[in-house]
Amino acid sequence: MDKVLEVEKLNRVFNKGKKTEVYALKDISFNLNAGECLGIIGESGSGKSTAVRIITRLIGSTSGEVRLNGRDMKDISRKELYKEIQMVFQTPVESFNPRIRIGKSVGESLRNLGMSKEETKKRVETLLEECGLPKEFYDRFPHELSGGQCQRAAIARALAISPKILVCDEATSSLDVTVQKEIIALLNSLREKRGGDISIIFISHDIALVQQFCDRVIVMNKGEIVEQGDTNDVITHPREDYTKKLIASVL
């Protein structure tokens, strides 16, 4: 199976060299395969979001290597990285500019790449419908949408430039249970349509949701990966004490 992302011995240290030195990440290594959904679970502060913030170049690493399609991430420009990796965040309404209509926000990346205004509008309307929103939502403002509708629009925005990797950082945690299921169904539908053309990193506190949605899972604790493997195997037959306690606390 092709590896679209390879993370090797990644470290992030705060106050390096000082007595208060803290490892946010400590020698973590994992791969993301083409077309798969990789879950990352762990308590708050375990390093989940730090890992993806490094992968998306929002922050730097202290040491280690990240390769995208076999290329060292350091050799990839931000513009090129932006085309390959997109994020969907925890608070959908806040991820949009409240003064800009949804359609314009969703199509911004397309306009930046030189697509005409007319082509952009057609593409955005198609994306909105693909994500379960009427094309009429093109002219609405973020405050006119519910949280679930805003998250659908955020997914449409992330998919606009056809990235290879979609990072969902607690993308369902602020939504009620019914809407969570709808968003997961949407993501599953998008995966089926795109096949191996899109891979997903899914960070969540909701282990049941991860078990339902993800092919493989990584368990993190205090900046380290303590266990990883097939999702059902890890969750139903955890090997490490930390994983057992984490699962027992929520299931």
C-alpha cells in the first residue's frame, strides 16, 4: 500500500536545554496510507494536536522527519503543501470570517489558484451539494447556518482544491450526537467517491466514533505513541495498561 505520509522519530521540545524542558512529542513514528483513515486518540495534552500542527507546518519540530509522498516536508513549499493537506477544525462557525458569505469562503482557494469567478461559483455549488447543503447556501453568512451545516461547509472548503490528506482535528466534538453521525456518514461517502485519492487523519476523544470510522488507530500519552494498529484490534484487545484505562473510562 502506498504511503502518502511518513513520520519518523518526531520530537517537539519546549524550553530545550533548560531545567523546565518538556517533551510535547517524543520520538513518534507512524505512516498514513493512501485511501485510509487513521485515528489518533488520547487524553487532552497527549500530543495529538501538536503532531498534526507539525505535519501541517503550523509549528516546527525540534527533530525528526516528515515525508509527504516520499519527499522531505522541509523541501515542500507552503503553497504546495496547502494543495496537498487541508484541515477541518473543532469549531466550524469560528473557522469562517463572519463578514464573508459561505460561497466566497469555500471558493477562496480556487480563486487564489486562478479559477474564474463563474467557474468558482459552479464548483462551489457542486461542492456544497456534495457535502449535503443546497447550493443556495452559497449566499448565506456563517451565522445563518447551524453548527452541523457550518461543518459541512468547512469540509467543502477543505476539499475544494482536492487535497490528498484531510486532517480532522476534533471536527465532530462540538456537535450533538445526531449531527456527529451525519458528518461521519458524509466523510465515509466522500472516501467512497474518491477512493485512494484522499486519506484522513481523524483526531477525536470519542473512541466509539473512532472505532466506527477509522481503519487504524494511534494511542498517545504524554507525547508518546503507546500503541497502534488495526482499530478494532486495539480497542477490543488493548495490550498496554494506558490504552486499557483510556478505553475503560469511556466505553
